Amino acid sequence: MKYPRLTLPGSAWLCLAATAVLGLGCVQQPVWDGIFTIDKTGGAKTCVAPAAAPADNQAVLVQMQVSNEGGWCGISANHGGAAFDSYLLVARPAHGTVYAHHVGANTRIDYTPDPGFAGADKFAVRLIPGNAEIQAAVTVTK
């Protein structure tokens, strides 16, 4: 007697083996979105920051509002649907810190206000390739 060939992806074979050998059931895992958990946690309770897709050699002004209870607020930016290769802080904030990094297919520019600060702040980041610039005007609330 000839049996039909069963073709399953690797994770399905692992699940099938675990069920047969250990008597365990399998749980369908969500597809990974390319964003690490650490990049989804730690944000400020209030963060209003629109996404930006600045054109080459252009500066865009982004209005950001963030509450000051220790978390960050991030501006997501991309260049043709992909993260920028590099970034340069060209104007430092007077009352906080800026951290630019890749998150999934975007570049995220995080601003964290200094403890206890409330008021206006600003910063600017140049994005490469394209030499675009994001200029952020920040309002920090308590």
C-alpha cells in the first residue's frame, strides 16, 4: 500500500512531533512583525507624533506632544518604504534626549524629556540617504 506524501512547513512538523511524542497541543504563534518587544514598551502615557516621510533635501517640521512620566515619544520616518541608513543629530534638545534607531521598516526618532521638565523643547535630525531633515517642536506636559 502506498501512502500519499504529506508536505508541511518546519514548524508544523515540530508541532506534529510534539503532539505525537509528548501529548502536547500546539498553539498558533502570531507572525513576527519585525519589531522587538522592547521597542513597543517604555513609551510615554501621552505621545502625539505624526509619522514623517521627508523628501530628499527637504526639512519637515513635526509637532510632538509628550507627557513627562519617564517614557519616550517617537517619530516614525521612512524613505521609500524603508528605514533610513543613518541619522545625525544636528540640533540637540535643551531639556531631553534623542535616540534614533531602526524599528521594523522605519527609522524611529525617540525623544525623552528630562525628569521634572514641562514646557517647550526642540531638536533636529538629518536622515541619510536623501539629506532630509526632521525638525521637531516638542511640548512636554506633566
